[in-house]
Amino acid sequence: MAEFVFDLEKNADKIQQFKAFMETQKQRKGALMPVLQDAQSRFGYLPKEVMEMIAEGLKVPMSEIYGVATFYSQFTFFPKGEYDISVCLGTACYVKGVESVLEALEEELGIKAGETTPDLQFSITPTRCLGACGIAPVVSVNGELHGHMSKDTVKELLDSYRCKNKQS
Amino acid sequence: MITTERDLITIENLREVRERARVKLDGRLKGVSGIAAWEGGYKLTGPFYEKQQRVVLRNCGIIDPENVEEYVALGGYSALAMLLKDWDPKRVIDEMTRSNLRGRGGAGFPTGRKWAEAYRHDVPQKYIICNADEGDPGAFMDRSVLEGDPHSVLEGMAIAGYAVGADMGFIYVRAEYPLAVERLRTAIAEAHERGLLGERILGSDFSFDIELRLGSGAFVCGEGTALMESIEGKRGMPRTKVYRTSHRGLWDCPTIINNVETFANVPVILEKGVDWFLGIGTEDSPGTKVFCIVGKVNNAGLVEVPMGTTINEIVYGIGGGAADGREVKAVQTGGPSGGCIPKSLFDTPVDFGSLARIGSIMGSGGMVVMDDTDCMVDIARFFLDFTVDESCGKCVPCREGTKRMLELLEKITKGKGEEGDLEALSELGEVITSTSLCGLGQTAATPVISTLHYFRSEYEAHVRDKKCPAHSCKELLEYFITEKCIGCTKCARVCPSACISGKVKERHVIDASRCVKCGACQAACPTGAIIKQ
């Protein structure tokens, strides 16, 4: 697994916005979850530096933050790729053969489920039911659903996102 | 007085707003295919919908969920207005108790009793929670209601708030449902703008607000007390149940926690009357239930039928039987907490009691259809894999026991099962069921126990003969080339481990000792000569 370093300088703007958001949440009961969720979506993951800011901002011990962050599967400690591919592992997708789709993705990207490619382009996130069982097996890329997947359509799907990147 | 469209809605002008909105809705829906006027409202048409009775889903697919006026046009918020005007809270609770509406989240606890308990406690702060952490794999009933008719849930929650004396509600929704979250945000904002939420609702003295909280991908948070821990900003681990949550729940205050579908039922029950509701479904479980029929079935989708409808009717009558011309073998109800029901029991009516008697549960309404290519041992393993992953780790039986069960199942599906393994599975299941702290652990063994009961021969085939009758367990099957082979060499060329040999135009042979069972040869064969056995 590649090492990812959090660049404080590059993220200065985001950090400022995040701190402002945290300020608005301080008085709210049970603020830790919404704050962590905001950090996760803003930075794409929870860098240690950011968790330290939360500890200071909300006056919650670092150990507690770490405890909460490790409990929920949507919090991660390394960045997600630009395209986060959620693979649905629900029952309907399972009986319709999502396993082979996941294997094909892993092979094509050279990473395991739960990891990010070193160029930060793609990550694979195994997900519990996406609730789109009618079109199983399903993967979603940054929230965009792709139904009736098979191991043969995986490359095509990835290529369509690779193309997008080249164009922009 | 000239009223503009975005005026506050009050008890007095609700009727006028509704009539105006109805004219607009009628205009918009005129000539729209698939929607027809019905009983003073609308319904979806087509063979898939004909056999359904849509109560909870009455507005889904018909109204624009991002326009509160369309909800109002079909009678929305009239129940709330009626209560605020003429009913005292006690009467609301008595009526809900009489309706015998049972919790649609799966356990079927009577809603009225829950409300009555919270009502009894005289404290300054109480809460209402809507449990929208729909985590069962293969189920999306709640998502559809939240996306298609969010105001029915908001109205149901406000009614609950009025009944028990709470002024604050939370909707805890899974983050995996981005569209539902967005629709809820819109609905809450719009309700605020029109005076349907917040201070002095509908111009009355009653104030009630709703806040949206997002889950973060922990299945166990669908358990009531774990969900409350999560809202409080902690690890979502279930509490030891010293008190009922309707006595001491969120931040130790009396809290009503109901499922999305339950709340969506509330306004329509009060609007149309309890007697109307009692006329639907069975005596023990009145009303309808939304099911999500998926898997190897022809017409997958959401199905709402009266309680007491048989599984046959749902799977064949509405679902159209197995897809791809295969045979239905079983349905799995209730997600990781439920069991597999064999085809021989498909004449069982679907209600809380009947499903429990045959070793499954109603659950939230997931119904996954399996055909003859699905191995029941592997399905049990799949669910155990799920529970092991999602067990929060607080209590020992669930944390350690499910892991041991999974190990045994993995061993069996890999063809390494031994005499005594099945007995060990049953015994472990019994202990975990009777000693776990929360519903997740108490039901974790159900998929195994039910398949062991109904499909024991499949387990025995795995253990004794090292065969998988459904040809699904990879390590137990062998690829074999039959005499249909024309010797085209395609299979030999695609084989990644080069274990297929044979001359051109002669029958090929697979060397089973080197075969990795990838299935590439079978896919490549033009004559269907390669079989699994």
C-alpha cells in the first residue's frame, strides 16, 4: 500500500473552511459524527492532522475520535481515488455474480478492495447493499450507478472514466 | 386577501391550498401514461401493479417528491391538521393502539404501545427518531419511500411528536442513499418554509423540528440503541437494555424510534380511519407490507401487498417466477437476520406470526429469490461473512461465536467438512441466539439454522460426498468436457493454466489437478460441451 502524505499548505483553504464549519457545529449535541463526515468528504479521508484539529476544536480526546472513526466503514485513513468505485456486496448482487466483477476490477486496477491506486485515480470500496437490487450486480462510481455489470464490462467502464480524465 | 403560492399553510387554509394544488396536479398528470385516476386519487397501472395494494407507496411514482403541494393535493398534512385542531394527544395514542400497527422495521412491536410508554413519562425533553438506516442487503423499501414521498415520513414524525409531547426529531439515514438524503433535505426545507415544521406548525401551538443525521456505514446502527449512540456522536454499539428506549433513549430522554415505513403508515391511518386500516391484512398483522423482491426473479422490484398474502402470490403472481427459465428453490426473507424458506412452504401467508413459525422473520421486507444454481450452504456462509464483518464486538457470543460459525461454513464449502461439523454449527447457533446482547447477534445464526433445517441434505452432500449439488461452490466442482466437443481448441487457448489438452477436431480433456476452475473454457465453448459436475 502506497504512502500518502497530507500537504498542509496545499490544503490551507480547505482547512480554513473546515474550521469555520466546525465552529458552527460546536454547540450542537453529538457534533462529532457530522464533523467527521464533513472532513471525510472535504479531504477525501481523515488525515491525522485533521483529526488533531477536531480534537482541539470540539474538545474531544484524540483516542475517542480514533475510536469513532475506526468503527464506521465510511471513514478512511488514506485518500480515496478521484473515482471511488463502490462495489455492492448485497445479497441480490451476490447471487447475480458480483464476486467476479470485483475480481476483474482488482485485476484491472492492480489493487485490492479497500485500496487506492498510487496515482490516486481509482479506489475500490466494497459496500453493503446500495439498494439498487433490481439491476444487480451493481457498482457505483462517485455515486453514479452502473447496473447489470459483468466481468466483461469492467474494462469498458474503467476506460470511460479514464477517457474523461484525458479530456479534462 | 390574495394568496401567493409560497404562503404559509395553516389549519384554516389547508383545504383551499389542497384544492388549488389538486387542480394543478390533475392538469400535470392528465394523459401521463402508466398513471390512472383511482378512488379519488391516482394509482400506477400495468400488470406489475394490478395485484398490489399500495398504501405506504400510495404517492410514490405519482407525485413530485420535491413539491410539497403535490403531497398536499392528495391529502397530505390533513391528518396532522385534523389532530392539531380537534384531538388531544391521548386520543391519538389510543387510536394508534387500536390500529395495532406493528413496527415495519422487522420486529413488529406495536407502535401504539411504544408511544403510550413515552407519553406516560412527564419530562421536559422527549425525542422522535426515524430509523432510515436500512442496512439489510437486498432491501430498498425505505429508500423508495424517502425518495418518492418524503413528506409522508415528516408528517408521521410530527404526529408522533404531537402524541407523545416531543418537539425534536431526528432522521438517521444511511449515507449510501445520497438521493434520499437530498430529497429529505429539500422536503425539510420546504416544510419549514410553508410552516409545516418548526415553530407553531400549521398555525397551531405545536412546535416540532426535524434534523437529518447521516450514518457512516455500520450495519449495527440499525439497532435502536446503537443508532442512538451514533447520533450522540459515539461508536454505534448497542446498549444493555436496562430501560426501554421509550423511557430512556437518546441522551437518556424518552425516545420513540420507528422505521420509515411505520411513520409513512401513520398519516394515512389517521386520515382514512383506524377501521379502514383494520380491514386490510390479517387480524394479527393489519395493514400492508412493502417487500422488495429481487434476485433470480423475472419482475424484480417493490411490491406492496396486504399482510397475509402468500409467498406464492408474491413470487409467482407478481414476481413472475424464476428468471432465465430456471426453478425457484427458496426465498430468503429478513436479510442477515432471516432464514431461507423452501418452495414447499410457499403457501405460507406473509405476516409476523406465520413467518416466525417457519423459522424465518418478516424483517424489513427484503425477499431474495434463489434458484437451483444457488447453494444454500454458500448462502449461509455469505450471511455469516456479513455478520462477522458487521458485529460491533461488544458482546462475546456474537463477536467470537459468529466467527467460529463462519470458519466451519468456509471449511464445509471448501470440501473439508468433517463429521460433527453440522452438530457444532447447530450448537453454536443456539448459544449465540440465546446469549447475544442485541438483535444482530440474536438473529445472526438464523440463516444457518433455517438452511440446516430445510436443506440439510445439501450440507450433508458437502460434508460426506464433497459435492455441491447446486454446482456453485467452486472448490467442489470439476469441469468436464463431454462428447459434444468438436475439437475447435478454443477452450485450450483461453485456459489460463494450460490444463486442457487434445488434438484439433478431437475431443479435449481437462486435467483436473491443474484446473483453477475459472470457467473461461465453459464461456468460450461454442457447442456447450463443457459442464460443471
